[in-house]
Amino acid sequence: MNQYKRNGRRDFLLTGFTAGVAGITFLACNKDDDDPANKPPEGSIDLGKGDTGILNYAFALEQLEAAFYMQVIASPFTGMTADERMLLMDIRDHEIAHRDFFKMALGTNAVPMLETDFSVVDFSNRDSVLSTAKTFEDLGVSAYNGAAQLIQNADYLMLAGKIVSVEARHAALIRDLISNGTFADGTAVNSDGLDLVNDPLTVLAAAAPFLKSKIWAGNLPNS
């Protein structure tokens, strides 16, 4: 598929996604009041508080995933098949659409674009790429699951539900690319048949090795 068609499809994904949650941009543009008693460490990026902070948290994770898959496609691992490339390009396009949506919805409340660090990933090696993809996708699913209970605005909760279902599809695909039939094994789904859940601090600690930017979540809601 040529680049024009790919870009057109990516634009279509973003347009449809935006139309599906009309009004969220306006809601997200209300700035949080500054809290002088709770300031981030110097040089770190404050995600903010309340629902805006949760949206920025999601925006940060989508930035990380989008940057990773962009690099995967820009420098394909040795032996990447045409089918693998097509599937990984689809995931890349989804993550870019998610990232761009959050940036647009947050407006002036959006955190800056983050600096990533993928030095621990060997992009020429299939196992290294897919194991990192598995980490990101599993982390993304657990992050949205953990953040859902912290969201106050029903529109944002609906948005999280739409995205986490896509991230779960990615996670299932990556797991099957690594080992067919493992898409819902015990490391992804618990004994009650539910996806795993992680709170923002746990997720951000796991993401930190892949980021040069320092993220501070001290103002995020925790209950």
C-alpha cells in the first residue's frame, strides 16, 4: 500500500475517532488551577490534575507507543514478512491517531512532545522488537483499566473504553506473533477472566526506561 493511501487511512481514523467523541475538546480546555503546595521537581513534566491530568497521562503513553512503532516501520527487523509489516503498520497508524487525538483534545493543556529512549531495543531483531511491543501493549491495556476508575467525566470514560479495546486487540496480536495461541494466557488475563490493572505510578515507572523526558504524576487523582 502506497504512502498516500496509508496517510489517507490515518487521517480517516483520526477524523472518525474525533467525530465519535464530539465535544471533548471543549471540555478539556479548562485549565486546572495551580497548586503551589504541590510542584513537580525541576526539569520534569507535570501531567496536571483531575481529568486533564488523566488525559495527559494517556497522551504520554500514546506518544511513547506511536514513536516506537514509527521506528519499527522505519527500520524493519531482519526477516519481517509482508504480513507482519502490514499488521505493524496498522498498529502504528492507530497509535498515531490516538496520540494526535489527545493532543488536539487537550489543546493548550497538553504536555509537550516527549523525548523517547529506545536504546535498549534492537530494532533489527524480531524478538527484541516484539517483546518490547508486548511490554507496551500490555502496559497500555493495564493503564487504561487502572485510570478508568479515576475519571470523573463520562465522555472521557467512554473515550478510555474505546481506546482500551483497541489496545487489547494490539496486545492479542503481538502475543500471537510471538507465540500463536497465547493472546489470552494467564500473564494477560487473571483467573476471573479480566484484564490486568495497573495504577499510573506503576505504569509510569515501567515506561520510564524508554523515556528521556521525566514525567511527574504527583497531581494525578489516586481514588
